Amino acid sequence: MSLIELVEAGDLAGVVRELGGLTPAQRKENDVALATRRAVMNTEWNRYSETEMDAQLAAELGCQDSASAAADWLCVIENRRMSAAGRADGTWLVDVIDLRPVEWRVELAGLLSERLQRGWAGRFAFLEHLIHDTGCPVPTSDAFLTSWLGDRGSGHQERPAYLKGGVRGADLRERLRGDPWTAMLLPLAVARPGAELPLENLAEISLAEPGLIDRDVLAVRCYALLSDTAPWYLNSLKAMELTPAEHAKLSAPRAELLDRGLERLLQDGTRMEVRPWLDLLRLMAPAPAEHAAVARDYLELLDGSPPVADYAQEILAGLDEIGLVERELAGEASERVLLRPEKKLVRAQLSWLDRAAKRDPARAGQVVMAAATAFDHRDAALQERALAVVGRHFKAAGESVLPELRAAAERLGPVLSARAAELLGMPSDGAAEPLADVLPVVPEPRPVPGPLATVAEVAEEVAAVIAGDQDVVAFERALDGLVRHAHLDRAALAAALEPVSRKEPRWRFDCAPEHLYAVARAVADPEPYEYFLRRGNGEFSLAGELLAARLVEAGELVASGAQPFLLAVPTLSTGALDAAVLVERLAACEGLGVTPGRVDLAQALLRVTPAADRQVLSAAENLGSEAGKRLAAWLRAGGLPHQDSEPSDWDTARKRWRSPARPGLTLDPPMPKEVAKLLGPYERRKHYVVDPPEAFWFAQLPHHRDVVAARDYVDSRQTDRGWTAALPFMAESGGPAGFAVHMVLAQSTSTSRPADRGPAVDAMLVLAARGQLDATLLGRQIAVRVHEGGVLANRLVETLRTMADTGAHGTVWAVLEGALPGLLGDKPVRGAAELLALAVECASHCGASGEVAEVTAVAQRTGSSLVVKNARALREVLLRTGHAAR
């Protein structure tokens, strides 16, 4: 049988025998045939058995015409099965190579030693066999040194009987002691910069018996490697506990490594990014003198992320403890740290100052002035701690610091101000004058400009909407412009829109204003372009389904040119439509004999502002078309009835959230199915609304924002980015701000991204300015959501504090006053201390008084937990303000 036939039969032994008798010419001829067969095998390896594959590989290796070609073949990644040299059934590799003369095998060993890569365990085992088998000199290339040390450190030293080499031993040290190559190779591997010395092996090497390697050489190499790479492997540094003499010898590389670590920490990063560098510096354990030399760098690190600042603070406090830095550094550090939000850092800084003054009373003046910086901190508990430090040391500081301390104490809250006044001998003027809430100017809806006059203006507005402009007015004018100008001159409009139609909008799960693109396409394409409806099946939001129906109908109107304009274009930016304007539009349609689109008329009715003007009602009654009669009846009935969204007994259980009530309306005569779905009896959705809510949702029902909030907002994924972006538009919209609107606001106080809480704050402030925020209802909802887990107290504090910082202390207090009864009780919720601290601040600013029974109950408990202390402070503020008022 020929070599190819033996390969195809999977006769591995026969292949080896046949290779032994081939001439160079025959090897070359078979190599071509084997390459052709290999190309086919590469596409379907799973079809072949292990024996068939081994036969193919053995034949390929045996047909290489030179040692260099064989080395190339062995190093090809596709021949990874050559790593099977360590398998019990891998004898064919040795058998094939043994067919060649010793000189050829020696040359192959030299070539492989230059091309080894770390991790090629099987190839190294084979190379080691060649070296022992041929008796050739042990290679000393960088690649060989790296592979040798990696192999000895890997622990995989068991070799099959047909391979020579390998060293037994439980760990690296034992294997190095038993390896005859160690005396020659280990010093080379450690000293030669080109060898990739595995950092994870250094620890074990350093613990080897004396004489195995020079510790000085190893330590220098260790620091050199750590200076050249990110410090992912630190065992070596941890194991090499340097003696004082070694510290002195390695002062230069240690200083270089310390500088590099500090330089990297100054760049900062995420916790995971800075952690290895912090570990490196801790394991280096620089001497105090080494730290002191770069103390200013540590001072800069105090502005970094919490882990970096914490480490720098620890080092600087230690240096101050032993007097290796100037005293003023504690004050500079305090300026950087004491107003940071991280409480742990602030507490540690105050403790540092306290220890410094106890250790050296001469520093008391500096300490109390530094501690007073924390009087401006937002957290009342930290203010109290700072005041305690001042109280312990201000007498030692002397009279000279009192004026500045008294000025700083004036910035404290009312409870602490009283303590500071007593401590520092300040006059007490009683309760401060309450501050009125600073609320935004109530925004007035903008009038919608007249229709777009030219096709160029239409194209410009359409392009903006397709690009993502969510402005309701821009969308409505662009949609009307397409219908209006398609009726006047469709060809001219198509030419103007041609550049706009080249790029589709971004993909959206929900139907959105960007899908105006479909109507723009319909100008040039008689077939309505409905790509945005492909998902369907209830995956659109309810508002999205109505929008999609409007766009489909508009596409049909554009194609037919049957309607000169749209009825539903609003007259105000909220989406509201003046009744007199709608009467005029319907009268114009009647004069032209035009029957308006069903969806367009339905959207117009949903938007029209109920008219009390007798003249407008009379004009509507005089309309003769079916659409006109529908409008007249709609206005007579006062428009769409209000639907109350508050469920009964929703907060009775305190820990169970209830969905808003959604009774639904049955309209007679009926409206299009999309409108009936939006307003009718609620049906639980099969899918979440994936895309975030948008302003057009509320613009569809500008007098009934509570209905929108009760339906689509509840079903949207509230953790998605941009979920709160439409809330300011909701606040500016019309209709009662009921249970559902406040429910949306309650949930938005705890979104995961702080940037997404900004629109929620804006919405609450606008509603408060308009007198439409029910702070007590909002507070009760928040309490239930905190218990249920839908609102996290720490995020809630951040949101409410952002509101308070705008000057709305009274509004925030009213919300907290509604929330605290549900958040305290027998077991206050986690985060109650922070909420009580914020309540103290807001109540004192706005002059709140009275009693909150649950706060009083907590304040009367024994103990000194932060919750109890803050409850007592709040009770004191409320009682003091009440007494002052009387």
C-alpha cells in the first residue's frame, strides 16, 4: 500500500514503516498529496477518528524535507495535536523523528529551542526528550529558558515512558533541586532581561535553599519585572521579605517602583483598575522615610477615588504620627477630605486630627480650625463628630481661634448650632427665620407656530425628527407638512426629501417620532412604507400603537393627496388643541368636501381643550359632517372623562405595592382600535415596553397625564437609560396629577443612574411650583416602595437632597413628613438615619413644627444609634420651631 493509502486506512504503524523507506523525492511528492487531503480534513475534523488524524499528522511530519521545515511544521498552531506528545499514545512522534539521523535531530532541537513559546507544554517535553536522546548541548536561548522555567513550575512533570526527561518533585523548589540543568539555567533565566521570567514563580525560587540562586540578583530582577508590567503577580514580592541590608541595596529600584505606583494611582480609575497597584504598594511596605520623600504625592491622592484616598490618608496619618511630615500637612489633608461624601474618609480624618491634638496640645489651634471645615458637610452626624473634636481641644487652642470657630459654627444646623453656641459662648437668638421655598417659575405652554410654508422647511424639520429630535412641536409640524405639501405639489416635496430619505433612523423596539421616515418615504413610494410595524403583536407601547396608526394613515394621505392638512396638529407645546381652531379646520374640510382620516380625527378629539365659550360651542353645532357632529357631541360632554388611578387601601399593608387603578372607558360612538386600547379596560401586557417613555406619550392625552402614567409608564422597563427623560413634559402637561403620576415620581427617585434622577427632580419642582404636587401622597408611596424594595433609601436621599439644594426645603420636608411614618415604626428601614438627617436640615430651613408620632417614638428609645440620635434632633427642631412660633 502507498503512504496515502495507509493514511486513509488509519494504519499508523504502517505509515511509520513506509516513511522509513521513502527517498527525498518521494517525500516531496507525498507532501503535496497530503496537503491536498489536509485541506479537506480541516473543514470536517469531526468525521475522522483519532487514529486517522494521527496517521495524517505522522505522514505530514515524516515528509518534511529538512529539519527547518519540520520545526516550522511543529510550531504551526493548527498542528496543536502535536501537544499530544505527552499522551501515552503519542509514540508516533518520537518514532517518526527517530527515522532521521542524529545530526538532523540535533539541528531540530536547536531550531525548536529558539521558537518555543510559553505554555507549549507538550512541545517542550518533546524538545527535552530530543536533548537527552541526542546528547546535544542544553540550549540557552531566551525562549528555552522561559519554557524551561514555566515547565518546571507547572507541576506537570509526569512523562510517558517513551519520552526522556522531566523532573519529579512536589513543588518548584524540589524540582529545581533535582534538575541537573538548574545550576546552569536558573542564573541565566534570572539575570537575562530577554527571558520571560514568570512572576508567579519568583516566590518559590526565592525560598529555595541557599546557593540555588543569588538573592540580590533575584530581587533586582523582581523589581525590574514589576516596574515593566502591571502588578498582577505579587507573590514574589510578598515572599521576598527584604533584610535592612537588602533594602539599602535595592533603594534605587524600590524608589523607581514606588514612583511608578504613585504615578499610576494619580491617574486613578475603577476599583478593579487601581486595586493591583494598591496591593503592590502595600506589599512593597516602603519604609517611613521612603513614604516621607513623596508625601506631597500622597496629598494629591486624597482627591482620588475612595480606595486611593483611603490608602493615601492611612500613609499620611502614619507619617504624621511619627513626625516625618510638617504639621501643616494635616490641615491641607483635612481641606481635601472633610467635605467628601465618603463618611469613612471623613471619620478617619477627624480621628487623625483628634489624635494629633491629644499627642501634642500645641497643635490644638490648627486641629480645631481644620475640624471646623466639616461644619459644612451635608451629613449632620459628621458635623456632630467635628463639633465633638472642636469641643475637646478648643480650650487648649486659646482665645485666638474663637472668632473663626464661632463664624464657622453659624453654618451648623439648628440643633448643633445651639450646642455650638453653648460650647463657644455664642449668643443664642432663638430659632432662625424660616426660608420660603425657592421653586422654578411655572412654565407656560408655548404656542405652536403656523404650518411649514415651503418644501425646504418640511425637509429640514423631517431630517431633525428622524435624527432623534423628540420635540413634540417639531414632529407634529413635520407630519402636517408632509401631508400638506404632498397635497399641494407631491413631486416638489419628493425632490426636497430625497437627501433625507437616504438614511434610515436607528432601530427602535417601540414606534417613535423617528419613524416619520416612513411617511417621508411614502411621498416617493406609492406603497405605504410600514417597516416600523414589523414587530407588532403588543410589543409597542399603547402610545406607540396609536402613533403607528397615525403614521400609517398619514402615509396613505400622502400617497393619495386626499387631505389638505391634519386636524390633530396641536396649538400648544403640551399637545393641547384649541377647540375654536379645530372647529375652523373641520369647517374648512367640509367646504372642500374632504372626509378627514379616522385616526387623525380621533387624535384631534383626544387633544381638544373642552370649550366653555358659547360661541365656539355654537360654531361646532353648526357643522354638518359626521366629523363635525362628533366634535360637537364631544364638546357638549366636556371631552374625555377623568379616570381616578388611586386603588383602594393601597398602603394598608405598608410592604406590598399595588398597581394603579385603570378602570378604562368604553367610548360611544367607538373610536379606532388603537384609541380604544389606550383608553379602554386595561389588559395586562405580555411584554415590557423596552424603549423609554417619550414626550409624545403625554402629548397624545394632554389633559389626562394620569392615564398615560397609569398604563405605559407602569409597563416600561424602569431601569433602562432615559426612563425618566419625559417626566418634565409630564409635569408641564395637563389634567390631574393623581396617584399614577406620583407613583412614577416615587419610583424615579431611585433610578440606578444619578443622571436619570435629574429629570425626576425637575418634574417634582415644576409640579410643586404649579401647586399640583401632593407631597404627602408621594411620601406615602415612597415609604411603601422602600419596604417593597422598589426604592433604595440611599438613592432616595441623594435625589431629595438634590431637590433641597435648589432651595425647595419645604417641599422636601413635606415629602419626608409623609414618608417617615411608614419608614420608621418598630424596625426603621435601612437608610433611615440619613433620611432623618435630611429631614432635620429641611425642617430647620423651612420652619416646620408639630409632631410626627413615629419620630417621637424612635427618639424616646434608649441607646445612641444614629437613627435614634437623628430622630431626637428632628423632634427637637420641630418642638423648638413650634415654641418659637408661639
